[in-house]
Amino acid sequence: METKKCFFAVDLGATSGRTIIGSINDGHVELEEITRFPNNLIEQGGHYYWDIYALYFEIIRGLREVANRNIEITSIGIDTWGVDFVFIGDDGAILRNPRAYRDPITFDAMDDYLKHVISKREVYDITGIQFLNFNSIFQLYAMQREGNTALKNASKILFVPDALSWMLTGNEVCEYTIASTSQLLDPRTKQLDERLLASIGLTRSKFGRVVKPGTVVGVLTEEVQRLTGLGQVPVIAVAGHDTGSAVAAVPAKDENFAYLSSGTWSLMGIETKDAIISDLSYERNFTNEGGIEGTTRFLKNICGMWLYERCRLEWPEEVRKLSHPELQGQAMGVEPFRSLINPDDPMFAAPTSMIGAIQTYCRESHQPVPETPAEICRCIFDSLALRYRQVFQWMQEFAPFKLDVLHIIGGGSLNKYLNQFTANSTGATVLAGPQECTALGNIMLQAKTAGMVSDIWEMRKIIADSIELVKYEPHDRATWDMAFDRYLSIVNGVINGKEETEKLFK
């Protein structure tokens, strides 16, 4: 009888992290959480940092727990958020805790770089990456501009999952999916672009070799073996970007699908063989990030449940005590489409008060102003579903195939109201699940490296056979069509200014 193989996944987000054991038996995958811990943002000296040593300690703690329970693990894989990086010195030591992408140093760096170094269109034509002020290229430019001593003395620059793999193995790599978030990588060559590196005073030698997801980085060092009680366990470069691992776990039957990774942020996209870089993708600010098996994740970031989460923090205690289904159920009793917003309007990026920002948007666009938590929640859900429709329609224009289904994955896949609204709005069949998509993608890529599965489609079949997908079919199309027309009028009116808005609603 074949011995069960177990895989150890480290899944790190911007607020918390987990270590998870996954195993595959009889065509099904099972997960067990081993540890869970906070990922604290450190504010010091006017800057924000991640505690890389604390994350390393938590990985060691999880591995020690596995050893204490006599669980034999086949390999280890690490995925994290994107763009951030660690500086390593000539002596093989970390020079400083890594800056966090929320650091204010980048607030004006993107505009300054694009104005004085390389134009916006040139950067997009090379990378196909959407413009966010915290992308690695702008972080590094801002650090160069400030004379950052860690950057000056760096022998190697490793993205966060690669840095943690290096701490476990002593080997330096630059995993493709995480590197693709930097806006330094050309998706056609799948290599870091020399011109962009030179523009911020860097050379290719500062980074590890670019490796594909599924590459063995190395085995645990003797030090880590002693600390954990484990042997020479291989560390695998999975899809180091958490969204890359999540999309690898979409339980699709064929390529004719779109996905919506739904959480604090919503990422809607398709999986393509080649990057899509055109006048239209530039105009609509779509991004081309690395996927597994040479694929590209062509997607757009949408401000997701961030709106709801920030409002919930502001509501009175008696409202915060309500469960999500209770509060959202109350919102279903409110008049639909009474007030609509553009979730991606810059005013919702980081307002002092999210409730105040939503009310201001509605007031300035001459709509009823939502007052109660139920009214605000309904406004958010209606607006998100309509924004999803807009992006889904754009996605269909770009896709080289017909989009038959929208897979909703991540924590938002449990939101039955928004899932149904999304089906109604887009007119697509929605399949919700799995919630644990990032961990599943991490585990399945390790299993692929171990020879237990052959390719992404076998991975996806195993995942589909291991979970229960919830199907949502579209309803009330005529009502949602009218709401979408009104949504576009409001959004376009706000973009064109108050005078145009007034004309639309006279």
C-alpha cells in the first residue's frame, strides 16, 4: 500500500499567516491547519516594515509542530502577498526588515518616475502590469531617491517568499509569479527587464535566477533541521504570489472560464497562454501577471469587500455584534439600486471615514444618501455586482474564447447574496468555491513536483472532486440591465464632473 504523502504549505497574507498540511488520497485532497498567527505591520521612524524574522520563526514553529506529531512531509511551499522584497548583504545577512507596500515613501514615487525616467506607456508596453504606486519598481526608485543604505549595500534582492525560502535553504531564486508583480518583468521573455532595472540603478545580478513554479529551491539547512527535528526536506518554489496559487486552484473543467478571487480586494481575470498588451488593455489598466505552466493571469484589481469591512469598523457595537449573514440579510430588505457608487473611485482607497466617503459620493451624484447600515451594505453589494459586470464584459472582449462560467474563489465565495447578485448582473453561471484556494494551489503544486499529478487540469479535477461547489444561475436580467445603465450614467457623470452629472439627472 502506498504511503500517504503530506505537503507543508505556508500561506502568508498582509494581516495573518498559516501553516497547513495537505494530503492527497484516492483522488481527493485534504487540508489541516497546523498554526495560525498574526503578520504585524511595524511603524517606526515614519516608515512601515514587515517583521521577516517573526515570519521565519512562525514557519519554524509550524515545522517543529509537524515533527512533534511525527508527520512525514514530502516538501514545503511558501506563498505571500506581492511586490515587497528583502535586501541581503555580502555577508549573507538580512540588512533590514523589509519595507511594507503601505509605506508612504511611494505616494509620489510613481508619478515622479513616470515623469522624469521612463514614460507610462513605455513601462506598460514592457511589462503589461497595471500602475499601482507600491509596485516594486516604484518602491526601489523611492529608496534610491532617498539614499536608502540597505539598498546601497544589497548584494541580493529577494521577494518575500523567495527570502523565506532562502532562510530555510540558503539558496537564492526569483520565482516567476512573484517577480511578475514587481513591474520589472517582461511577460514575453519571462525575465527581468534590463532597461527597467538600469533605470533604478540596478543590475540583473542583484536578483536570483528566475525559476518556474514547481522548481526545487533546495533542502532545509542543517541549522533548520536542528531547530525543527526534520531531515533534508525539499523546499519548492510554488506560485509564490498568493493569487498565483489561488488561480491554480480554480476548479475549472476547461479554459472557457473567468475567475473572481473575492476578498478584501477582488481580482477578476482569465488565464491565457500569452500576455495581452494593447492600447485597450493599457487604457483600461489591466495587468498581466505570471501563472503556472507558462500561463498568464490577465486580470483587473477591483476594490472588493474593503468597502464593507471598513464600514463595519465604524458602525456601532450593536451592529458589529451582528453576524455577516444577519447584517447582510437586513440589507436584502432595502430597496435595490437606491444608491450606487463606483467601488474603484479613488475616494474609496483610504478615506478617513468609509461611510462618509460613500455618502459624499452619493450626495455629489444627486442620489439618495444611504444612512443605515443596511442601506450602506446594500449600496456596496449592488455596486460591486455592477462593477463586476462592467469588468466581465471587458474581459470577454479580451478573451480569445467564450466565457461560459465565472468561478468565485476565496473568502468571498461564502457570500451567497453577492454571489447571486454577481450572477444576475453578469448573466453568467457562477460557481462558488473553494474558500481555501490559495492553500490548495500551494499544496497541489507541491504534489505536481512530487509526480503525484501530471498537470494543472489534473490538479483542478482533484480539487473539484474534493469540494462542493455552489451554483448560482442569473435571474431578473431585465431589472439588472436597467440598473447597469443607471450605474454607467452615474459613474460617467462623476468622472466627467458635477456639471455633467447634473445634466444627466435633470
